[in-house]
Amino acid sequence: MEVEEYEIMFRMEEEHWWYMGLHRLVMQFLARGPRSGPLKILDAGCGTGKLMERFIACGHHVTGIDCHPEAMRFSCKRGVGPLVRGSVRDMPFRSDMFDMAVSLDVLYAMQPSEAIQALAEMRRVLKPGGDLILNLPAFEFLYSTHDVAVHTKHRYTRSEIRTALEYLGFSLELITYRNALLFLPAALVRIIKRYKSKAGHRVGSDLALPPPLVNKMLSTALSLENSLFGGGMSLPAGLSVFCLARKPMS
């Protein structure tokens, strides 16, 4: 990810509809989990730390790991921790340590073979019966200037993630596309941007705060979509793939 994107993320995570919808979905499944009391959670690729802040506010014990110094700087600015600077492909944690691992839009910045290594590490550090929550950008044909700015190596399909997780021995509780409402218009915009980039237009991410009314409408749309996932529904297309998986008890 370009350095300036971390500052944009830090500002946007507070109120941007995209972050709010994704974080609410994570917290929704966290609240439904079988365990009671504070959990030991790993934020694998913690970015600027907003999700860690939300976990801590709910009383959970959270450790964040990220390889980028700007991620560490902004997470420290939020006052969250403990924080570890390192790669999610080789984490300095003992096996069977965490109740849950969360990795939101991290593995796309690696080659698929490297992402498998990271998923294997997450499985290693999870306790038996521990949960893994993933979110990743969907569909290679949606690759655009946004992906250039955030250093996307690969956008995923649902079947690719399913195959990887089953290969590593996870059981799948839910795997679905999400952010379906904007799928068609966003696909059109990104295809246009891709051709503009070839003509020399500026490369940058899509992350910008829309007007308050639009932001609220989009946030409400994602909340409604989240309620469908709570009932176990899976959507056939969307801008992201969301997954809840579990490490077997033995």
C-alpha cells in the first residue's frame, strides 16, 4: 500500500460507510460466537488499528500484527496494543494461542501461494475450535487504479478461498460475496478507471468520504446486507468475499 493511503485509512475508518459496514459484520459474528467472556483475538494485518479499538471497547484482549511502519505508527496513535511489527506469513506467536484471528483485506497484497502460507500460520496460532474471519477483494476483472494504489496482487473468488481453507483443514461456517448493491456500478467505474490509467491519469484508491446523506444510505444498505448473513444467506456476487471458518477441535 502506498504510504499516503495509511493516513487516508486512519481518517476514513471512523465514519466511512465501507469500514463501518465491514466492522459491524465482524462484531456481529463475534457476538454470536460460542465462547463467553473476553477473547484473545489476533488482528492479522491490523492496519491503522480501528478494528482493534472496537474489540478492546468490548472487553476483548487483542494483539495486532502488521509489517508496515506506517500501520504501527497510526495504531500507536489510537493507543491500541500490544502491537507486533512482522509478517503474517511468519508470526512470532506460539501455537494454539488465540480464540479468533481476523484478517480484513490483507492477503490480497501477496501472491496466492504466500497467502496460503499466511492462512496456515493463522491456523497454527488459533486454538482448537478457534474462528477465522477473512475479507478479501473479489474478482480479478475488477482490478483498477484502486488496486494499483493499495498494491493488490490478486483479487479472489469465493471458490478460491473455499479451496484454500478446506485444503488447510478449516471447516467453513459461512462464505459469501458482500457489498452486492454496488457491484454493477462499481464494476463499471473501475473498468473506466483502468482504461483512464493507461492514458496517464492519476493513480489513487477509491477511498473518499461521500456526502453525509450518501454515506448514511450506503451504511444502511450494508447493515441490511449484514442481517442476511446473520441468517446464513450467501450472495452470488459482490465487491468482496467474506468468510467465517473454524479450526477443528482435533
